[in-house]
Amino acid sequence: MVDNIYTIMGINVTEVNLFPQTVIEEILQNVSVLLTTEVGSVALDRNLGINATFIDVPAQRAMMKLAIFALETVQDYEPRVEVVEIDFIPQLYDAMEGLFYPRMVVRILDEYIS
């Protein structure tokens, strides 16, 4: 961590901590869940998550669309962070298989750090 900057990997979240110990842990978990949730899959908020219209699109275009959707989703649902960078995890990127996972660098805004 440098100046409240953190990296979140967009890999499936297997466990959600309902009682995070810190605000930082809560915020980072929220961003991770946003990156791994598909729009329409949350019953009481069908808009939460990433729009999956990038599926079956050529890899470079799909990555651009996914980056835009990820940025918009985090801006809409987690206002306590500023997105610094979005790229893809190189060792998990496989365009031939249609697999790529976002990696997002965020800065937690100072007013939320205690």
C-alpha cells in the first residue's frame, strides 16, 4: 500500500466476509465483488455488476468493453474509491480460450481512511 492505493484482482470471489474488520477491507471486498458479478444476477439490484455483452466479442474489443464496464460499475457503486488503472492479469490471459481477468488499481479516498 502506498498512499491508499490497492490492487484488486477480478477473479471469482469464493467467500464474502459479512463482518469486515476495517473500512479498507470492506471497500476492497466491495470492488472485488463488483468485478466478479454479472449484471442481472443480483435479485434486488439487477443493475449491480459487470455487463456481460463483451462475451463472444473479439478479444481486444472485449477487453476494452470489460474495462469500461468495470470502471463505470465501480464509479456507480463504490464512490469511496478512485480508479487509477485497469488492465488484465497476464498469467491468466488467454485470448484463444476467451479468458481474461481484470486487475484494477484503486485509491481509497482520504476521507474514508481512519
